[in-house]
Amino acid sequence: MKSRRFKLYDQFNHYLFAISLILTISFYFTNNSYLLLITGICGLIILCRYIVVKTVKGLIVFLILLALFVFFIIKSWHYENLSSMYDILFIFPQVGLAFYLFKGKYNNKIISIVFYLFSCYLLLQIIRGVEVAQLVIYSENIANFIVIALGVALYYVRYINGQKLILNPAILVLLISSLTLGRTAIVASLLLLGIVIYFKYKWNFKYFLLLILIFMFYSDRVINSILTIIQNLGSKFGERTSFAEDVRYTIWADYMEKIDLTRLLLGFNEAETHYFMGFTNPHNSFLSGHYTLGFFMIVIIMLIIYILIKLSIYRHSFIALLLVVLLVRSSTDMVIFTGNFDFIYISILLYGYFLMKGELKLE
């Protein structure tokens, strides 16, 4: 009877995770907030299941969530409003989804199906001449972020499941990032492709690199093409003169100037409208995370650095570099730390934590 009960819970989690992922993607096409509400409920159920039913011995995880809830109470009391309630409390279901991402039996199948369906649909619409901004809410930058995030998640679960690394997801990510003309997305995609190539062919990588260098040396066309690509990336394909000409830099500087002691600790009062060089969007996930989480965001950054170091020490550099790809992409847009795909970076942090405790076991 006990085995049947756990089998039921296992199957239930598979369905909950798949539904959550599909509804999250659907939100970016419909802008229907009820879809995210259902996703949040599914994530909370998964989280409770792992803590109560599966008795996950993650005291540090519980303490962090408790500290986050206490922070929310303090911030709400100080600013006398609950404006940050959604962004902060939505982290809880993201932790549930994160648990499934590295512990779920069918994590690879679910992520792969969603990744290829979304990416191929997006690519098909681009080929048909449809503007990406008309398909996905906010902008084409959100579209390429979703593709990169799902690509990172796909390689992450394949790695922890001991499956062979394949090139086509990284190539597909790079293709879509290039077609949506996102500079940071292209850089992150190139980094992802380079990481996959290195770890896939690492024993023969020096010979592979040598062939590339020889080919480039004898091909002026290749060299000129590379220089043109670099110039286009720097000028955002003709819209600017260089990398240095980016309004984001002045936005970030203005954001830092507006931080006092209270805002450093508690973040900004989200019931008020704050402008940074005329923009309400700081265009940086680290700053947007601090905007909501205050000092707690500094703790998250320190935790990320710690886990990156530990993953490298434990010879899991591939996963550490996947997290770096996600961080690079998030540096110019508000996409993680209070986003709908936070479960990916949280899952990598959980993986590093349980790796150090020696408690990694797939279900």
C-alpha cells in the first residue's frame, strides 16, 4: 500500500511540473495572470510533497524560506503595504519546481518536449515573417531568454542524468537569439554553445581548436565576417556606435545613486513608482532582485558565488558554467530572481547544496 501511495505522488508530481511549465509558457502568449496562479499552486504542492511526503532533509532550504517570509513581513510592516507580496511569495512555488527539476524522474522528457515545441514554433513564426514582439508579451528579449533558460535547463537535466551531450539545442538557441537580435542573448548563446562543444569533445578539443585556428588563418572571409559580427554586436546592428553607448549603464548608475540605508536593506517601496533615468525598469535582474528583495538579494548573490566555487571544486564545472550562462543573459533584463523561470537557477543551487551533503538521488 505504501509503494502505491508513493507511486501516486510521483505521478502527480510529473503532471504538476508539466502543467506548470506549459502554463508558464502560455502566460507569455496570453498575458493571463491566472495561468501563473495555477503554476504557483502546482509548485507549492510539489514543494510540500518533497518536504512532507518525501522527507527531504534540507534544513538550510527551510531556514532560507523562513528568512524570506520574515523579510516579507518586515518590509510590508515598514512600507505599510503588501505590494511585494506576489514577487516574494512566488519564490516558494519556484523552489518546489526546482526540486522536481533535479529530482524528478521525467525531468529530461518534460523539459525536452517543452523546449523543442516552443523553440520550433518561435523559429517557424520568425521564418514566416511574424514579429516576435507580437507573439510574446513584453519584447523579443523575453522570447530569447525563455529559449536560453529552457536550453540551460535541458543541458542541466541531461548532465545530472548522465545522458550524452548533444549540440542541436545549443545551435537552436543561438539561431533564435541571433534572429531576435539580442546582443546579450547572442553572447550567452555563444557561451552556451562553446561550453557544450568543449565538454562534448574535451579530449580532442585541442585538435579541434587547432583546426579552427588554421582555417581562420587561411580564410580572410572568415576573419572579416567575425570582425563584422563583433562590430554589429557592439553597435546593436547599427542602432548604436559601440558597446559603451547603452542607456542601461546610466540607468544602473542612477539606480545605485538612489539607494539609501533603508532601500539597501529592504529594497524599494513597490507601492510607489520609481524612475531611473526616466525608466521604471532597471534592465538588470540583479538590480530588479534587489528592488524587491533588498539585502536578501545580496545573500542570494553570495550563495550563488559559493555554489559556483563548490561545483567547480567537486568537478561539476559544466553545471557551474550553465549557471553563468543564465546570469550573463539576465544582466541586461529583468528575467530572474523574481521571475517565472527562477526554478532553474534555484535548482542548480539545490543541486550544489545536496551534492555537498552527499544526498543526491534521482527518483
